[in-house]
Amino acid sequence: MGKLGFALAVSSAVATCAIAAILVSRRVKNRRKWRRVVGVLNEFELGCETSIGRLRQIVDAMAVEMHAGLASEGGSKLKMLLTYIDNLPNGNEKGTYYALDLGGTNFRVLRVQLGGKTSKILGQEVERQPIPQHLMSSTSEELFDFIALALKQFVDREGNDSELPPGIGWELGFTFSFPVKQKDVSSGILMKWTKGFCIEDMVSVMQLLVTKLQIASLL
């Protein structure tokens, strides 16, 4: 090998070593940065960690406040309302059930067919529609007219399958997502409208719903 070739080989080796040194240096720096990041995350995790004992204290304190709120009005910082529901589904239910859900800006009608413990849900259908803006500041009568009509149209689309034997009523649940002071499981007085509703009149929730459904020939 001539002097020129030898010089080129040495230069190439030096350049390769230099590049390798740069890459190793970057990798070491990246590892150090990653270790620092991991260290910061670990410190943050430890700072946010809540012990099991502390969590139990929070649960116990909330339970005390909830019981106090149920025992007397204004007896707790938590706003509590009594419910008279004392029987929950057990999974053995069979048949077709309907549900209404009046929440924020949408209204939902649901039909679900239950097959008991072995089959559970055989089929379901949900219809969702926005509540017309004018009904959110109209009257309770007009709002519940809208609810009853929506349910009637939903049932009518089933055709003959929606017909019930004489003496058999609809299985219907109603989710009314507003503060209600209940007198029993099937009646309650609305305390105030929320979620953008500004209807002035108060309402006996279940009584008005039942009346509207009777008018719509659904009860």
C-alpha cells in the first residue's frame, strides 16, 4: 500500500471513530435525559400518591356526610335527596321494557327485550332526538306533550308487536335528571330546573307524565 493509500485509510478510520464517538455521546446524553425524566415522573407519582388508609378516611367521611344530609335538610355540605327505590333488578327479568331519559339537551326513548338470567338482553333500540330550544323555556305542559308524543311515535313504529293483552300495562321507567323531592316511589315535585332549562312553572313529575301518556293512549 502506498503512502497515499495508507493516509486515506487512517483518515477514514479517524473519521469513523469520530462519528462513533459522537453517536455514543448522544446516546449517553439521551439516556441521562431519560433518567432525569423518569426521576421527575417518579417524584410526581409519589407526591400524588394517596395511601389506602387515607382513601378509607375519605370514604368514611363521605358516608357520614351523606347520612347527615339524608337525616335532615341542610344537615350536610352534600346536597342529598331521599329515594324510595327499594327493589333493584336481579337479572331474571323477562319481557319488553321501555325507558325515557330526559337529561340535558337530548331526549331518549329506549326499548329493551330481556330474556332472563340465561339470555339477558335479546334486543334493544334507542331513539335520540334533540329537545327543541323553545321547549326549554316554554311550559311543563308543552315539554311533557313532546315527551308523550315521542314515546307514542316510537311505539307506533313497532306495529302490531306493540299491542298488549287486556289488563297488561307497559313496563316503563323514567329518568328525570333534575332535583326532585319525592313523596313515594312514583311521585315527586320538581325543586328547580337546571341544565339550561328555564321553565317558570314547577311540576309534579310522575303525575304530569302519567296524564300525558294517558292522553296519548299509552296507559
